[in-house]
Amino acid sequence: MNIDLGKAIDSKLDRTKWKKWKFSDLVDNIVEKVKPQESGLEHYIGLKHLDSGSLHVKRFGETESLIGDKLKIYKNDIIFAKRNAYLKRVSIAPFDAVVSAHSMVLRPKAENVLPEFLPFFLLSEQFWQRAIEISVGSLSPTINWKALAKQEFLLPPKDQQAKLAELLWAMDEVIEKGTQLLDNIVLNLIVNEKQIFASKTYCALKTAILNSLSGGTPNTKVQEFYSNGTIPWLTTKIIEDDYIEIGEKLITNDAVLNSAAKVLPKGNIIAGTRVGVGKFAINICDISFSQDVTGLIIDHSKVNIDFLVYQLNSAVFQSRLAPFLRGTTIKGILKDDLLNMKIYLPSMEKQLELKNLIKELKNSRDLTKFKISSSKALQKSLINQVF
């Protein structure tokens, strides 16, 4: 049965009973300073361990290497990142720990606000807009407790808080289960790629390549090269997936003829050999590219192109590529070094079998990512609908 969560939220709202509270009436600011090595606590939660828009701490450090006093936090207290307020970071402590002095430790005043409700209010745009407005400093805007404490917010009574919290935590559980599923899929993908590609360096990449094309950049001062262009032109900045069909700009045939740029026929592979080195993608349309990219024309009689690009983008191949990178500020790889890299090239039948396996895992990964993204967007919308 489909449930309209927006209507479900609205049905639980009766704003005539809402009351205005000072922030200091909702939480205590706990300032319990500790020396990390003497605290008896193992884990450290710094600002870098907090994710914007998430109440969950997924990463943490250790206390043994910390210098200077920090704050102690207890399980279920709220970690509020007061530094770089625009990042909107607030999470619930999963255990007793040491936290950054650039955070606040907030403990809900249960007599005024339900502890299970407050975290969602702290995720709302209304709260963060106010918090950012009162932050001070330009390089690292920081929220001062005294300024935050006197801010006033309109909140529902406890009976409404309970009903809203139930809905919002149910939504959060959907996101967390999706995230756990995604982690398992990604791990399974990595394991399978390692089993398929590791230690199987049977031939040089050039065995599967008929030809390679260098890229170039048309003169940006010649407007005619870009007016009414139909050929996608790209740099490695937008190569983020195994497939690509767009460019940063559209250029004309004249732009190609009057520059070092080439057009790679669709169904081949573009390779990042300078900026964005190590990115590979199948071009599903004819495409042109900058000098940071090399076009690889594939021998389709020897290699399944999907199998090849999956292999080139795998962690296994990327680790082989790393020792050949050159340069200091901008890394790159010589075309000859790339073409001499070893790849696993079994029979075409085996390639198709392995390609299908990896493709199924990647499709499952991408579908799960989409569902998580949709759930997060819905959760954010519902929170802002409430407040």
C-alpha cells in the first residue's frame, strides 16, 4: 500500500498548539573537557567524521595521538559542528567518546523536547538558516553558544513531537538499510573484480587496440568554432562513469579541422591520460576531446568493450597504473606506458560471462544509490515541511 508521507505529516500537524522556545530551553551545552590520553576513552569523533545531513556517525579516529584538551560526549548526546556552519553537520553520538573542541555537545532537555524528535529539527533548513546567520568569521564561520542559546524557535507540543519522530525515524531507517545494502553491494563488486582481474596479466592493452588518437583544444577566440556546433568536446572533468555521451561544449567540424582535436567514433574508449588520469569511459556517441584525453580505437574482434572498460576502471588496474604516473602538481601517464599496461584477456565467451556478472553488480549498485538519494530528498522535504 502506497502512503503519501506528505499528507501523513500534515495530518499530525496542528500549529495552533505550537510554542516558541529559546534554544537554551531545549538543550544543555555540555562542556566537559578531558585530556584524551587520560580519558579512558578509545574513540575520537572530529568534525571530519561528520556527514552533512546525516545523524549517524560512520567514521571515527583514535584518542592516542590527540594533542590538547577535547570535549567528552556520552552516548546519545548530540554532536553539533559549530565551525564551518555552512556544512550543516549534526550527529548523534553512537557511544561515549572524545569530540573536537570545534563542536558543541548538546543534551536535550527532555522536559521540553523529546530527545528522539530534536535531531530532526536540527536538520531543518529553518534551524540552519538561523545558525548560519549568527555565525561569525569569514574563513571558518563559527557559531557561538551564547548567540545560539537566545535564538527562539517554534516547536510542536510533545504529543505531536512523538508522532512526527515516529514517521521521521521510519524514513531514516529506510535510508540506513539502503546504505547498508549499498555497502554490501560495493564490497561484493570489489571482491569480484579482484578475483577476476588480479594476477591475470596475460597481454598488453595495445593487443586490444587498433589505434590511438591524441586530443586538442580548438581556439576559444574563434566564435565560429563553437556557434551551432554539433560535436561534443570534453576534458576529463566530466568522465565519472563507464559511459559518456556529453561534452563540456559543442564544436563544429571546422573547429576540429583547424586544431589538434580529433573525433573518436562511437563505441570506443576515451582515456584520461593527464588531468583526471586513470578515468576510462565508452563513448556512446562520436566525440572530440582535449589534450588531456587519449582516444582508444578498440579491436572489437578481440575484446568486449564493456568488459575492457570495467577492467580499466577497476581498483586492480588502477593499482597497476599508479607506479607509471609522472609529474608533481599534475599527474599523467605516457600513452606508450598506458598501452603497454597488462590486462586480462580471456576468450570472448568468458569475457561476456564476466562482463554480465560485473554489469549486474554495477546496475544493482546504481539502482540502490538512486533509491537512497530519492529517500534522502524525501526525508529532507518532509523535515522542512514540518518546520
